[in-house]
Amino acid sequence: MATQRDRERFSALIRQHAGIVRKVATTYCRDADDRADLAQEILAQLWAAWPRYDEIRPFTTWMYRVALNVAISHVRGVYRGARHFVPLADEHLGIAATPADHEARDELRMLETIIAELDELNRALLLLYLDDRGHREIAEILGIGESNVGTKINRLKQRIRARFASPL
Amino acid sequence: MELDDLKQTLNRLDRRLEEQAALDVSRVRRAARRGLESGLRPLARAQLWLIAIGALTALIGVAAWHGTMERPGGPFVAGIVVHAYGVAMILFGAITRALIAGIDWAGPVLDIQRRLARVRKAHVVAGLTIGMSWCAMWIPAMIAGFYLLFGVDIVAPSPSTWLWMTAGCVAMMAAVWLFHGWARATGRTAIVAAFDRAFTGPHLRRAGAELADTARFDRD
């Protein structure tokens, strides 16, 4: 049974790293309702896994593992129907502060296009890289070798360069 | 266009979403109950049902063969078959539950996704095996049922009829299985796909594809 102190500590850590839940939910769900569902599901599994969290390990690594596992299972529809990734929700395009902010809008469109074209595991790799996680942490989260992370990121970079060499 | 250029885009998107909807951590316990319901718990509960029904089936089988031990006949053999079927159901349920119990969401992503795909595959294969075997299982089940409910040995008047009927059902299932194996071995993908559509639906194919995706990501 979690104590009040446990709950407070958990809540404080989640608030501090809430960006991880948001970014994972955004990477795997475009629809706002679906995204909110996924965020709640991630929080639920984080809370369920919390008693087994080993404090000597980095909290962000642990949080990313749970969040990505839940998100990939959510998209794959492990125990429900498979969900389809719908790129470019209009609300996301609202990121551009003004209609004239074409550059931000174009970059967002590119990010959405890249995410939509990747499978679930490469999407996780992309997110971790864009969120500035080091190779060692990415390797620990995904469960692959550190050198393998470098190889995969280089491949991802080449793929994106080739993809956007010609205009969208 | 470089990948690194998109780091700022992701952060801008996150800031925007943060403004739109703050993450409600205070509702986490309610979410935990709902989230776990929609996660692996229903599947784990389904395995408990499978084990319970398997135990009941095994008991029916035992009652049928135990009651005819002195004069072994049709109900005796049927009882043993029903007993074995019940044990198989218990085993399938226990194996799938053990696979589910081995899943820790905080494990490395590749490992957990591989385990989840295996759970799904085991669940689908168990369902198929238990379901498909009813093509022949209805015969011993009926023999054991008549014996236990009415004390009647329906095999006794014409044992050979029941024997041939059972052999026919088993042969039909074996022929389908062999034909499927032959089509797979000789690369007749259209036939294999038609079989998969008819018998396994999309679930087994999807579980297999997920396992293959995970293996490819790990290997490449």
C-alpha cells in the first residue's frame, strides 16, 4: 500500500517530468481525446510500477521505459483494435504563433510526416533523440547496444535527409 | 533539412500542448484503476476462466472414466479424452498467465514488446487449438455427457459407427493441416493467406508481424 509520502513523491516527480508523458503521447497519438487517454494510461502504469522503482536508477529512464511500452502497446492495440496514426491534426498546426510563421509550420509538418512514416520502435528512437537523451540512456530505455543506437540514429538522419531533399 | 533542426520543433509543440492541457496528476489513482482494466488485466482474467472451465471439463472426464473402470468401453475412452482436453485447457491458461506475470512495464522496450507479442500469440494459438479441436471433441464430450446424465452408453449398440465417425473427423482435421503445411512449404502464398484469413483472422498475423518488427529493429 502506497503511503501519503510515496504518493506525494510520485506526484512531484511526475510533475517535474510531465514533458515525457506529453511528448510520448504526442508522438503516438494525434487525436486530442486519444492523446488524453494515452496520457492517463501511461500515468496509471507509472503508478502501478512505482512500488518496484529502484531509486538508484535514473527516474527519467524508468519513466521513458514505462511510457514507451504503454504507448507502443496502445498503438498496436494489444488488447483492443489497432489504432491508426493520423498525421497533421489541425490543432497542432496552431503551434505557429501567427499565420505568417511559415517556418515553424513547415517544420511541424515535417516532424509529423517523419513520425507518421516510422514504425513504432523507430518512432521511439526518434523521440528519444529529439528529446536530447544520450546514447547510453537511449540504449538502456530501448534495450539495445550503445553502438547500435549510433548506427540507427545515423540511418535515421540519412533517411530524413533523403526524404526532404525534394520539397514536400 | 537535418534531424537536429526538429529538436526545437518538438519542444515548441510540447510547450504549446502544455498550455492547452496540463497533465492531471491528481487523478492518477482513478486513472490507475481504469488503465489497468484496459491493459493486461482482462486477458489475465480470461485465463482464469479458461483454467476454471478446464478444471470442470477435466472433472467431467474423470467422472466418466472412473465410473466405467470395471467395464471399460466407449464412455471410458471418451472420459479419458475429455479429461486430457480439460488438462490442456488448464495448461494453456496457466502458460499464458505465466507469460503475463513476466511482463514488467518498466523493462527495456524491445524486451517488453517481444513479450507482449508472445503473450498475444500464445493467447491466439490457445484459442485456435481449443476451438478447432471441437471439430472432433464433440464426439467424446457427447458420449461422456450421455453416460453421466442418463447412465447410457451410446457407443455400445454400434461401436464401429462411433469409431469411424471419430476417425473421419480427425482425418478431416489432419487433411486440412497437411494441406496448409504443403501450401506453406511449396510457397503457395495465396492458399496460405486464405487459410489464415479463414482460421486465424488478423490477430495471429499481427502478433507475428510485431515479433518480426521487434526482431528486425534489434538486428538491423
